[in-house]
Amino acid sequence: MFWFFAALILLALLSITITHRGPVRIAGGVALAVLLAWGLYQRLNTRPDAQPMPPRGKSSSPALVTQPIPVAAIELSNLKLTGGAPFELRGNIANHSTDTRLTAFTLRTTRRDCYEGAIDPSGCVVTWDDQHWIRWSVPPGETREFVETIWAHTSVPRARGTIKDEFEVIAATGVANGG
């Protein structure tokens, strides 16, 4: 609603400054005065005891409010990353939390290329290190299989030797049981 009145004020200002006719200037001035008076009336007429609206994107229902889950309560197993642009990640995820349904987790993916002549003393060079937000629902105390498509945020060079992938859950969120 504010933008509509802001557009009217802009049009009134334009009509006042562009035209040289006295009646248009008077009508524009009256329109501006009326809009200003209406805005002041609306501003002063708001009730201080009125309930504020929740911020956009936030739920007013406590059952849907997300909360962090300790990373130690999330266990990944049998993970396999295949393909390229996009990659496919398959595996199992277990939620060891007792009262929170897992709804999403952030996974750090590190790909190492191990080959003869690598500069690093370990014999492996990190070719890809990225974080991915994965939305997957797992009830408390249960394990689920999952398949997720992952896009690399940077270019991933072709491997020269053996690929070793490492995965780490760095954050997890969920909703209270029953939500």
C-alpha cells in the first residue's frame, strides 16, 4: 500500500514541476497535502497494544520452528559420490536425536586426487572442497537411505590418479518431534 501512495506523490511532484499551469500546481499541492495528512493520521492511529506480525519467512507456529541438532547426533554411512556435473550422492543417514526430526543438514565434501608425483607429502591433492545444503527428513532414532543431486560450486578438475572422497556433516537442523 505504501508504494501505491509513494507513486501518487511522485506523480503529483512531477505534475507540479513540469507544468506551468496554475490549476495543476494547486491540484498537485492539495493532493500532496491530503496524502500527507492521511499518512500522519494512519501513523498516529495505530494501536500500541496490537500484536506485531511475525517477520517474513518465519513461522508463527512453534511446531514448525527449526532448531539446531548436534552434529554428533547425525551419522552418515555407505556414502558414494558418482558422476560429474551434477554429481549423485547416495548413502544412509541416521538421526540419533531422541526428540528432533532431522529436516536438513550441511555436508562438507572434500575430493582428493592421489597420484605419483603429487606435490603434497601425503601423495594426494585436494581438487574439490565444497559445502552442500541437503534437505532430507529423518525421524528421531531412525535411519534412511538417500539419493541427492549435488552441483559443484567450482570447477572440478579431472583426476590423474585415485579419487578419495571425504564427507563431514557440519550443521543440521530439525523440528521438534510431533511437528
